[in-house]
Amino acid sequence: MWESLLLLALGALGLAGGNDAVGLAALLALALRTLGTPGTVESVARQSTEIGILFLVLGLLLPAVGGVAGAPELFGRVALTRTGLLSFVVGLVSSRLAADGVSLMRERPEVLLGLVLGSLAGVWALGGIPVGPLVAAGLVALMARLL
């Protein structure tokens, strides 16, 4: 019962606060929890991160093949510019942080709720955009180790 109310509240807050991704995800999770079988919910939970990452990467790669920028030019920019090299290093580090974030969210479920609520507050109060929970959780894991 409480889980359903939490998902409903997150859905409403997300949609009302301009964070459509969180709002729709919460409402879809509520629908799956209400209408689906426990096996369905577990199966979607296992596969949703990978599917989400697939669509995110697809959305980022499409400009390279859609004529916005040519692949050889992009690879040249990565190799020959400070911003390109820095983005490579940050991508390298953030992938490690994301792995730590996944582990932390599995061990400490309150981290995910804290990140979602913080993201909602950041979008609403600071005019931000939803942050990737994997890397954000990785930053939490890094900070927790340092403190």
C-alpha cells in the first residue's frame, strides 16, 4: 500500500514539477505493480536499466549518423581537442562511478529514493534537468568513502 502511494506521489510530483521522465517512470512502475504479476515486475526491473541505457546511447549516437556531424570529424575532435580528451576521461571515470552507483543502490535502497527526490527538487527549485541516477549514486558512493 505505502509503495503504491509513494509511486503515485512521485508520479504526480514529477509531472507537476516538469520532470516528465521521473513522473512517467513512477506511474509506469505503479501500473506494473498494480496490474502485473510479481514475475513481470521482477523481469522488467532486471532489464529496464540496460534497455534505458540502450535508448540513451542510441539517442546520443544518432546525430553522428544522421548528418548532423560526420563520424570521422567527431573522432578527430575527441582525439585532438581539450574538450574531446576531457570528455573521454570523464566518460571513463563516470562509467566506473556508475558501476559503484549500481552496487550502492542494490545495497542501500534509500539511496535511489533520495536521488529521485533530490532530482525532483533540483528540477523544480533550481531549473535543472534530471540527473542520471547511476552516476549520481556513484558520486554518493565516492563521497561516502571519502567521508
